[in-house]
Amino acid sequence: MKILIISDIHGNAEALKAIISKETPVDHSIFLGDALLSGPQANETMDLIDELNPTISIMGNHDEEVLHPEHFAHWPEEWVALNEWIIEHLDRDTPEKLAQFKRPGKYDVEGQSIFLHHGDLDKKEGNALPNATEETFLKLDRSSGCPLVFFGHTHVQFSKTIGEQTYINPGSVGQPRTGKLQACYGVIEDGRYFARQVSYQPDKWLSALNAIDPLNSFPKFKDWLKAGLLSGYGIGKNDPWTQFAEQGYN
Ligand SMILES: [Fe+2]
Ligand SMILES: [Fe+2]
């Protein structure tokens, strides 16, 4: 029995392709959210998700934004221009597919109960990062009784055991924030969990970004996005993410 766990693809089809070619076939796959925004390969990414056909997909904050663009209306203009272009060019049935993504909760896979959450918490509750308090992890799930809680959103690959529960972040497929150009994910094989990484060629991602015309009005932003991908610091080398790179996290 093999179960693939992926999260935070962010419109990076090259990264997802590398995982699929290394790990499939699988019996099940679980996707923890943030499929398309704000990456340049949204349609290619959705095609790969369709191919993988996850047993369960959880709604991420950036999936909500596709369905409710008013959520990003107050962002800086370059981000709004990028997101609007991506949404405008989506295949017609994509929003409907994203709308099917599930809410956080207890799910059953082959008779085993697992708790799934995108990982986004209210600001005051903090981020579920390796240095977070136990209370932050307990905000994801404290009462399901599931031995495994999978979550994403913070883009750092790690796990933390509190009492009887282990909280596992498989890391980010398409937008790592730990200084390595690689796709991160997890696999459960015969009941054991393994955190894995695979490297990939970013060329097609870079070409896709170059083809987004509105970004020509924001050349510095475009260069910053490219540098972010190539350096493995997704949305910039800012705290609180860099400390985890230095500590060896993927
Ligand atoms: Fe994300
Ligand atoms: Fe997220």
C-alpha cells in the first residue's frame, strides 16, 4: 500500500511532474491545498492533478482566492496583475474542480483515520512551523484522535509528535522556502511515513513566467519571482523561513 502526500504546488507543473514520474503508481494520493496561485503553470498543474486524481484534496487559502478574487484585491498591484492573469487564463472547468476541494477534517483512507488540514490558522494562533508552540499544532486538531495529522501551508518539511498524535508537513511541491530548488512531498509505504525530495528542471516554469504579459510592467517583480524559485526561497528570503534552511530542513 502506497499513499502519496503532496501540498502547496503553487502552479509549478515541473515540480509535480518530477514527483509523479518518481513515485507513481500509487494506491492513493492526498493533496493538502494551494494548487495554482500564484504560479505560471496553472493549467499544466491542474492537468497533472487530474492525472493523479487525488483520493482527497483539501482547500487551501490560495484555492479560495481563485474562487473569491476579492480576497487578494488589496494585495500590491503586481500580485493582483499576476493573479488576475492566471485566473483569466484558467481552463473553463478549473474553478469548479477547485470548489470540490474539501474542508479540514477526519478522513478515512483504506480503513485508517487521518486528519487533514491545509495548515492555515488565524494570525493570532501563529504558523505551524518547526519552532511553534504545542498549542499552535493543537489548533490544527486536538480532538479527532487520529494518530496522524497532515497539514501544509508553511512550506517546511517536518513532523512533530505531541502526545499520541504526529503532525506531519510534507513540505511544498512547488514553492519551497528553505533554500533548495527541489520538490518536497511525503509517502506512506506499508504503514510507514517517509519525507522525500526530488530535484527538477525549472526551465519550462521560467518560460511560462516570461509569457505572462502583464508582468512586463513589473520587471523587478518578475526577476524577484524567478530568483525566488531558483534560490529555493519561494516568496523571498525573509524570516521566519530562512532559519529553517540553516537548520537543515527541506
Ligand atoms: Fe502554500
Ligand atoms: Fe497556504
